Amino acid sequence: MEAPQAAITVRSALELPALRRGLPEVVTAEEHLDRPVRWVHAGEVPDIASLLKGGELLLTTGLGIGGRPAEQRAFVRDLADRGIAALVVELGGRFTELPAPLLDAARTRGLPLVQLHRQVPFVTVTEEIHTEIVNGHYAMLRSAEEVHRRCTELLLRGGGAPEVLRLLAGFAGNPVFLETPDGQLLYAAAPSSDDGSAPAEGAIGAIGAVGAVGTVGTAVPGGRGGRPSADPVQIWDRLRSRHRRSPDRPAGDQQPAPDPARPHEPHPLDGVTVDIPGGGAG
């Protein structure tokens, strides 16, 4: 089963034809170009940050940035506090080159700042990126339906937790663990495992190593205790984001499954943990 593409990032947005025509140059925080872009907004007012929700790619010619160093630093500070994905400034209108206070503030706050050396229609940029975002959401929904259908088929054929976890692990490209609210591990599945599941005793070391890196947890409705349940859409988005191949990893290069026999060995994979009410494997 093929997973949907991960959410569009600042890096992938800059590679789209509409922005490439503007000859984009990343001048600060290049290490944060993998931030997801929730939406694209164009604006020219000084208090533009108050109109945003976070995760936006902001397009501007710089008319609202201000001329004084304090205003320029405050402009970046407010955008960073709002949590936008990146700031893209088109040169030639307000600025022929970006002012130093703007660059310093963006560098200090870790905000990706991109300058466009050629004018481009902002409407074309927003249309192209929004199309990518909407298509990604549609692909996510289609894949969610496919996973639901295949899980239903597994259960109707008499399958149980090991088979379902193997299906989810194959999609996520990460180990998946089934545990009780008190942390008792029942089953585990790895994306490249031959048998797809392992008894609790054999997976304790793996879940410990993976959990140290990070897990996505969700509680199955109907029980008491355990960790709070998460929004299924958020979980699904994390699953598809984890499945995304990193830019520097060759296609088809899969990370090995955790080795249960080496419980203290760090492992780069994240994990997906599913809580169930009650205890015991029975």
C-alpha cells in the first residue's frame, strides 16, 4: 500500500515552478526548510502577524515591514511568535536588498527568510501551492479509506491485533506497538518484518529504544486511564509525515527494524503506540 505524500514543506514549495520563476534565495534558517506549510498568505500591512494562525508561507513585497531597525526586528519577531513557516520577500519594490536588522532578527529567531530576485504574480504562487496542499489532503483521505477497508477485511477474515499492526507498520514505515494504559506491551509490528508481529517479551527493548526518540500515541475509546487520546486526523498526519522519505535518503532505502535483543541500542526510528483499555493479552 502506498502512503500519501507528506505535507508540503517550505523546501518543496520553493521548488515549484511559480516560485522558481522568482529566483528564490534562502538567506536565513536554511536548516528549517522542512517546516510544513499549512497555507499561503500575501500581505503588505505592518501588523500582518495578527491576521495569521501559524504555519503560513508569507509573501510580501516589504511595504509593511517598516523603515526603522526596531520596526524591522519587531516585524520578524511577531511573525516568529505566530509560528509562520517562512517569510518570502520580493525585491525590487520596497527593498533592493534586505536590511540587516531584518536578516539578524530572522537568523536569531530561526525563521526561514527567502528573497525573490525576480517579480512573480503572488496569485500564481498561492494557487499552485494551495493546489498541492488540497491534493495532499485528498490523498490522505483516500489512503485513510484504504487502510480502513483493509483493516475491516482483515478482521472479517478472522485477523487480530498482529495482522492489523503489521498493516499499519507497513504504511507508516515505522514500528507499531499495542499496549495497555499502564504500559504493558501486548504486540509489536515492524515495517520490514517477515512475521510482522512479536510477543510482548520480545518487543520491550524495541519500544524502549523507539520511545526515547518519540512516539505518536492514541487511546482506543471505551476504557479508563492511560494517556489522553489524540485527534485521529493529527495521528494520521504524523503517520504520513513519518513515512515521508527524507531528502538525503535514497529511494527504497529502508531503515532496519529495531533489534529486540539489543534493548539499549539507540534507534533512529520513531514509533506509533496504541493504548487499549484494561490489561493483559487475553
